[in-house]
Amino acid sequence: MNRFARPLVVLLAALSLSAPPAPGAELQAAVRDQALKVLKALDRIQAESLASKAPGLRRSDFSEGECNAYVAYRIEEEKEDILKELKLKLFGENRVEGKAVVDLRRQNLPSFIKPQMNLFFEGLLVVREGRARLEFRKLFLEGQEVPLPLLDVIIDIATRMGKTDAANIRAWVDLPYGIKDLKTRAGGIALFY
């Protein structure tokens, strides 16, 4: 997974969309088409940012469905073995809610840890100087609210297992080249470059 996608997926889930397929299954054509639209736009943004030094920001908008399709595509393409599903709900003022399905069956974990878990979260997407992070406000594991420091423990375990390079839930991730800011709205997101 590219340097932007892996930490973002980890931060938004380990804890951002159409549900990813079961292992080995193909994404639906419509979901793949939406994901490719986002991938092409990221390539275009990078090319335009390299070619242009024009003042002022340009904008590219994506729906919540396109964001979710992109994340589902990345999960499938990178054959993620822990994160199986990630869905985001986008609101104004950079507020994000989400659901992540984490599958730990292939991990060497104590028997008291449930092998498949649903994580629900709410937070704010913060962007500064070409980097972003999700500031979590609430975290629920299987419907039970859990303290946010527990997420740091989960990420620390994943880091030690070599599953991610994110250090904790407050880790900043680099945005794709050229993107200066992200703004969410109800049902969508705008990229400024």
C-alpha cells in the first residue's frame, strides 16, 4: 500500500468504504469504477501540482461512496490480512464516523481475544502542512465504549507484528503529493491542491 494509503487506513480503522469483498472475491464493477476514479484523480493532482506553480488552490470533490470504494479497493489490492472492512460516514467540519472490521484469526494471539471484531469510531480529521491525522473522540468495540488509550495498545501490537508503520492514534500521515488540505461535508470530501 502506498505511503499515504496504509497509515490512513490504519488510522481510520485500527483503529476510510462499499464493503470490501470476502477474501479472494472480486470487488463489484461499480465499486472498482468509483475507486479508479479516485486513483486517477490522485494521479492528476500530482501531475498538475508538479507542472503548475499557479497561486491559489484548486479543488477536487469526491462522494462518500467514492471514498469508501477507494478504501475497499486498497484493502483488496494490498490483501490486508487484519483490516477486512472499513466504512466511513462523512459530515461537515471534518467530522468522521466509521466502522472497521478487524480479523485477527491469522495472528498468534491469546485465546481470550475475539478473533473478529467490529470497531466503531468518531473523530475529527485534522490537516496541517500536507499531513493529516484523525483525532478520535469516541471508540466502541463491539458496541462497548472503550478508552482511547486502548487503541494505542492495539496499534502498538500491530506495529510490533510488522503490520503497520503507524506508531499511535495521534500519528500524522503524509497526504499524497500536491494535496494541501482536506475538507469534509455531509456525504463527501474535497481535496485542495
